[in-house]
Amino acid sequence: MEEEKKNKEEKKEEVSEKKETKVEIDKKTEEKEVESSQQDDSKTVVVKGKKKKKIAPFLRGGRGQVHIKATYNNTIVTVTDLNGSVLIWSSAGKCGFKGPKKSTPYAAGVIVKSVVDKVKELGIKELDAFVKGVGIGREAAIRAFDTHGLKIVSIKDVTPVPHGGCRPKKKRRV
């Protein structure tokens, strides 16, 4: 009886020691990953059961894409590489605007300025603009990119438009 109790206690101690070592190893690997991610500007992709692969942003000739979503309530600007992977984004709320001020043309200019500062570090000089929405910040955002020194190569309106729309109400019987 006493021997069985001792064996069980020894097994519990071994299991707890293994858990502690696993936790220590996990912490060390997390620290290494953080250090390596701080050194490179490239992104990492997690694949199940395999090591992480680093993917550099796909910028051919210093060219990227900017997606501007201008709604009635907000303006969101996203800069991506040519594959569509997000590099930098900003919105009116992130820049400190609240309420109805978020959808103004001035707010769009401030958003673009915050994005342009980061974009220039990546080496992007030319952008293809994709504009979505009907807000009043859409034109101001495009003009702001030009005033801050980035060249807009093309502008494409990708606002969703219904083809035929929703089914109408049934006809009223009198």
C-alpha cells in the first residue's frame, strides 16, 4: 500500500516537472519569435504542424494598392501590397475623430497623412486606388495622397451596386 502511494507521488512529480520544462521551452520560443519579428518587416504565416514561413510584402517597383472605404459615418484607408495583403491601415476613429466629424473631408486628409508617413518607410511611391462607398471623404482622401507626395496611378470605383435589387412588396389589393 505504502509503496503504491510512493509510486503515484513520484509519477505526479515527474509529470509536473515535464509540464514546467514545456512551459519554459514555450516561453523561450515566444521570445525568439518576438525578436525575429521585430527585426524584419516581413509577415509570418502559421501552418499547422510546420515551422512559420516569412512572407515579404510583394511590392513590384515600389507600387502598392490603397483601398478607401468612405461611408456616411466613417472613412477607412488601407494600404496593401499587390497581392492584397494588408500592410498599413487607418481610420477616422484611430486618428481621434468622434461622432459626425469622422466622415468629413478634413478627417480623410488626416487619415491619409498618418498612413503616408508609414508608407514612405516601406518604399512605396505609386499606388492604385480602389474607392468604395458614397461618403464625402472619398475624393479628399485621393487628393491627400497626391499632396503628400505619393503618385496615384489609377482610380477604380468598386462600390457595390445592386442589379435589380430586392424583391418588391406584394401589390396592394383594394
